[in-house]
Amino acid sequence: MIQKFSIAAFSLAVLIMVGCDKPGDTPIAPYKLSYGDSIFYIKNAAGDVLISPTEVRSGIYTGFPEGIEIDETNGQVNVSKSETGLRYRITFKDAVTGDTSSTIILVSGINYYDKIYNLSNNDTTVVPVYNASTSRTIPANSVFDEGNGCNSVGVAVDINAATINIAQTIRNGLFGTVPKTVK
């Protein structure tokens, strides 16, 4: 008799658990911000290169550091108008829950580290950083200073290596004429 009661109690418990399992009881998975990839390229397109989150939610989207062109309401990034060669942290804050999610994206290209150059110690070359890494090699046959915009105003850019010769740039008069030493 006890065995029949135990089987009946167990069966009743299973029925209650299955019968009470409503779709609303399943917890909602947290939002994971994603752009479907982590590296984006500026293509030779007639218009802007735009990327959007794989799932857009109501809230605020922000980017860090400065230099990324992002629509705060839908997270759309204008790759064409963002600074290249940098990693950006995109953060989403949910308008209802206040929960946040973030991801890292990279806008492919080159950039340069900020630093003080000591020309007296022959520290005269600015070396490019490709895709946010000093260890990455710039692809072969790359051309820099398209349209000769930098070199035409005096910035001495090596169009194949993207290095900048600061000493030559100064000699080219980019910052004006060099003042004479007063005795």
C-alpha cells in the first residue's frame, strides 16, 4: 500500500510540475550586444559603410574612445566616418531594465600613437599602428596619402610604409619658418 501511495504521490508531483510549466516561467536570456563580426573595413563604396547590431533594442548605445561615429538610438556605426586602426568598446544600456552589454569592434586601418619625439636623439620617424596592433604588418601594395593630401602640404609621408618623417616635415615648413636663434 505504501508503495502504491509513493508511486501515486510521485505521479501527482510530476503532473503538477509539467502542468504548471508556463512559457512565461522561462527566464529571458540576457542581451548580448553583437555586430556579427569584430573587424570592419572601409570599402571603396559610393556611399557610407554602415553596420548595425544583430539585434536592436530600445536604449542608448555609446562608443569609446572618441572617433567612432555611432547612432545612440539604434547602435548603427558609420565605419566610413570613424577613425581607422582603433578598437572601440560599444556599450548598450537597456531603457527599461538599465542592464548593460558591451562588445569590442575594430575599424580596420592605420593610426599613430601619441608621443613626444626627441629630434635631437634622432627620434624622427612616426610609425603606423595597423589594426590597433604594433605587431601586425601592413598589407603589401598598400598606398597611403591618397590624392597626395599630406605630402602636398609638407607632411613627409612614405606612401608605401605610411611612416612620417618628422624632421623632413619640419624642414618642409609645415609649422612655418624656423626662427633664427637670437644671440
